[in-house]
Amino acid sequence: MSEAKSHISFEQTLKNTHVIAVGCGGLGCATLLSLALLGIGKLTIIDDDIIEIDNLQRQILFDLNAVGKYKCDVAKTQLEARTTTVEITVFKERLTSKNSEQLLQQATIIVDCTDNYATRLVIDAFCAKHNIPMIYTGVKGAEGHISVFNYKGGKSLAETFENDQAIFQNEDCNDSHVMPQIVTMASSFQVNEVVKILQDTSNVLQGKLQVFNLLKNVFRAFTLK
């Protein structure tokens, strides 16, 4: 009986949750699809990019017919074709410090699916100001990096990496030859952190950096200072 009540309670938590995804590339597509199928009640997608043919290898919500269209528009259509329970809002804008208060408002959790440090700092500053968890995920080559910032009063990304920004360099999927399975694995870790936060577990990756390398079969978690 208690398990049934717990299950119903978590389902309701999912329905009441608003996740904002900044970026709708490889990570964004995989993460948004998982979140929609998981039962998240509200998703907001922020991305101003157009789909190009070389995106299709990793960006699983798009096909050849989508080339030339806005990523967030196609993603919304694809997600709504898979579930009727999620409310989806899109912003065809690039996130900046000037529009962050407008675009990121009322988020429960923000998932960072970008590949540039400047945008991450904008997300991080907003989350630190409003005490909203930010789930950082980055991919480079065969590696993925996942961490959580601003969770329950924890440190921000800017505070944690104040003197060491090299980890965020060259994370562009096209430039670093990221293969599809790397993106999918990284996305799975990112969505798992959403679930852990919503379930209020004790092992959320705040203060830790999960690193994996699929070619070397290495999975490690580092404590961040």
C-alpha cells in the first residue's frame, strides 16, 4: 500500500514539474525525449538554431524533412506526437543575461544542453540567484561530464570552477567528433539527476563531477571543491 502511495506521489510530482532545457542539439533532443516520456508536466525549450543535415547523426528528434526548420519547433512537434500529457513552450531565442529573467522564470530545474561556456554562465547566474538546480552536462570526444549546481544551497558553477575553465573548452559536438552513443549516455545521466532531485535522494551530483569515457570503459566520480 505504501509503495502504491509513493508511486502515485512521484507521478504527481512529475506532473507538477517544469523543466527548462537550454539547447536543442544532440543532448537537448535526447534529454527532452526522455523527460517527455517520463511524464514531466511542463517543458520549455530555448534554442535559436536551424537544423542542418550534419545534425542528424546525433539529434534524434530530427530527420531529413526537418532540415532548414527551427530545432525547437520540430522538437515540440515530435514530442507532442509521442505524449499528450506534457505542456511544451518554445523560445526561438539565444539565451542571454538580458532575457534570462523572462525565459527562465518559473523553472523547477534547468538542464544545460548547450556547448558553450558563456551561455552556461548565464544559466548558472540565474539559478544561483533563484536557488534553482542546474544540471550541467557536457560531451567531448568519447567523454561525458555531468554535475549539479545551485542545489539546496550548493555552490554555483562559477564558484566551483572560478580558476579552472579548461574543462568546458571544445565541447562542440561537431568539432570534437562526438559519436551518438556518447550523447545518449550523457543524456541518460542528465535525466537521472532530474529524477534524483525530484525524489530528494541523498546522492545528487551537487559537489561532484561524474565523468565517463565509453572507449576506455571508465566511469568515475570526482569531488569538487
